[in-house]
Amino acid sequence: MRTYELQSSSGPDGWKIVERETPTGDALKEREALIRVHAVSLNYRDLALSRNPRQQMPIIPLSDGAGEVIAVGGGVSHVAVGDRVAANFFPVWQDGPMRGEYHASALGGGSDGMLTEYKILPESALVKLPDNLSYEEAATLPCAALTAWNCLFEQGNLQAGQTVLLLGTGGVSVFGLQFAKMAGAKVILTSSSDAKREKARQMGADETVNYKTTPDWDREVWNLTGKRGVDHVLEVGGAGTLEKSLASTTYSGHIALTGVLTGFEARTNPWLITGRSLHVNGVYVGSVAMFERMLAAMTQNQIRPVIDRVFPFEQAPDGLRYLQSGSHFGKIVITL
């Protein structure tokens, strides 16, 4: 089978197509399933890992993929041959809180990922897909969508009428926009692109702020909320945006810190947290149980992922370069 390997920390150039032995049903252990992968999607994490000299190599990249079950091992009862499935980001995280031992199973980082034609996974890692989602759409869900869902609902308990601040128009933020409007919340979204701001408004964003032309965007957000602040922030920026996100949040508000797009080393005034009794928690994707709750809500509310571009398997590094450019709105997908 054809598969990609990350072979060097040189970004997209480090992804190389290699041939590996195609797994068969005979290779399956108890409670394992063999998946023919149909589509995968890209996240900023994949770009970061492709540049990280400390990342174990060679490794198959990408956490997010969807495909068809083509064989099952002994004792498998949750899935059957022919089922359409997606794999959870952490295959071993079934339910409950995040635990340290889950990190080693993270697809595309701690263990081989989904950018391959065939993949063996434990049946417990697989989530059955609703009929209304294509493989390309389903491949966008395991990281970005589940992260947004966990931030807003599992951790944030988002309620109708509350206000959500979203940073940028990448996968997590666009899913956050869809989920927030589904819940009846108001949305303020930041972007440096007026064209992307317009797309966000067409999707239901109530207010948008250009953070390039308005560098003190936290003050603008504060004013847009009647100097009250937002109830929730889906904080994907990290070091470069965290302090402004804190300053944008109302008393006893919630910040879900889930991204590091602007770096790791932040200088933050702790009084912004303590003085307003803010609730700040880290979110690292989610469990299989969360994934299933998210899918049920998406199906009930007819939410479809927003896909910016689709690349063929042979052009996967070009997809990563497109992600690196920051030109996308929503998700980037690779088809097999």
C-alpha cells in the first residue's frame, strides 16, 4: 500500500510517499478492525509536528481520517464490514477526563496516523458515521470539530443568548461558529481578511473585527458587548492572543485554551483572571463519547463541515503548504 511518512523536520518537504505491506484480515488481533481510508484532513498540529526535530520519525502523519471497515478481528461487535467510520484522535480515550497515558496513542504524533491507504485500529476507537456526511466531510471531525465541541459544550456549558468570541477562520473556529449558532449564542469573530469576515457573517457571525486594522481588538470586543465582555472564548492563538482574550471576557466567563498558533511563551497578567474570577481550562480534543454526542447534535441540526479545498493523495504536501499559507477558511481535505 502507499503511505506517507514524515521523514525529516523540514515541513511539507518532509512528507514522503513510501510503500508498506498492505495489511489483511489475518493481521488483525482481538477487537481490531481494518479500515480502507477514503479521506483525511489537515490541522495546524500536523504542520507543527512536521517542523519539530523532536518528533519521532519516521511516522505516518495526520490524526483525522474516515473510511470503510473491510475486515474485523475476533470479538468485534461494535462495527461490521461495510460500516463507514471515523477514528478518534486519541484511540484509547473512551470517556471521562483526559489522562496522561492517552498522549502516546495520539494519531499522527504519538503513533502512526491516517495518511495511508489502510489502517488497523481498535474497534473502540471508531465512531460510526451518519449517512448524510461524505467521507471528505467526516474526515474533518476528529480534531477540529471535536475540539470546538468540547470547548463550548463539554467544558463551557454554552447556553442560548450567551456570547462567544472566536479567533480566526481555521477549522476549530469555523466549527465553533456553527456550533455556537446552533446553540442560539451570539458570535464575535476576528480575522485579518475582510473577505473571510464576510463569509463568517454569511454563516451567522453577529460581529466581526479585523485584528490587523484594529490591533486593540480586545477593546473593540469589549465595546461590542456593551462593555460587559463575552461569556466564552475559543482561544486558538496561544501566547500572542491570550491576554487580549482574557481582557475580552466578562466576569466569571470561560476561556477554553486549545491552540498555540502564535507561540508558547506568554506573558499574562494574572489579575485579568483572578480579578474577574475567570474560568480558564485547557482542551486537548476529546473522547469517543464526546465524539458520538457531537455527531448526534450535528445530525439533528443538519450541520455540514465547511471544506475549503480538496487535494488528491499524491499532492498531500501541497495541502500542507496551503495550510501553512493561512489562506483557508474552514478545513483542507486529502482524498485517497
